[in-house]
Amino acid sequence: FGALLVSSCDKLLPDERESVALNSSFTQDVYTPTLGRATLYNTFNVGNSTQTLTFAIINPRTYSGEAAPELTDVFPVKVWKEAYTGDEASLDEINEKRGTEMHHLFEIREHSGQFVMWPEGKSSFIHAQPDSGYIFDVEMSNSGGRRYFRNMRLKPYREVPVEPTTQSPV
């Protein structure tokens, strides 16, 4: 009788529903990558939100509120297609492991919430410090709803030449 009661109660339970939790957050809201270098920020805390989440940068603009086509347009960027092993004997062998894809120069990965600044972004057309940079919003969503993170900042630094070091690699 107990098993019959439990199985009939399942019919009374509501369908599972995804949620977008208020305790989901980014651990920082100002991003300061160095232009000309690939930079990955893993700053999202999922909280109690149901995964899979979908992220999008929306309304990117300059600090003064103007349109920022350098952030909304897509550009060709070099992407690793095969792992770099260190056994490559020439620059040609390294370049064979890379391909070209079209990306926003500053973007958020669709399902992880990681921010990426691609090395093709240069200070010749991206506002770099001491400029105030950019403001953008992030939309996080799933079938349970959506949440917005407003007025996040992108304040990139200008390119830095290769920095020599006397430390030996690990």
C-alpha cells in the first residue's frame, strides 16, 4: 500500500522548473586585460541557478554612452585547433595548429560566463587606459527566467612589449 501511495503522489508534484537565482554573481565587475594578449576571466559564481545558463553581453558602449562598434563587430582571430606541446620545431609547425575564426574582440562564453579578450584587440582602435573604457551589461538566462548584470566595466591596458625574465620555466 505504501508503494502505491508514493507512486500516486508523484503525479501531484509540479514539473521540474529551472531557476535563475539571486545569489548568482560575477566576482568582479571591472575587467582590465592587456591588449594584444589573450586573456580569460573565470569570474562567474553560479549560485543556486539551474544550469545550463546562457550568457550574452548586451548594450556595450563607451564610457560616455556612445556606440562601440569595436566591441559589437566580429573580427578574425587566431584560435588553437590542436594542443601546443612544445615539441614544435618551427613557427610554421605552431601556426599549423592554429586556425582563424570570427569573434567579438571582447566576448562572454555562451554557457560558462567566462570573459575572453582576444589578442587581436589593439589600442589603435580599442579605448585603452587612461581612457575610461567601456560599459556593458550581461544577460544571464535559462528557461526559468533571466537576470541582468548592469554597468560592468572594460578598461583595457595598452599593449606591453614582451617582458624578458631571468626565471627558468617550470
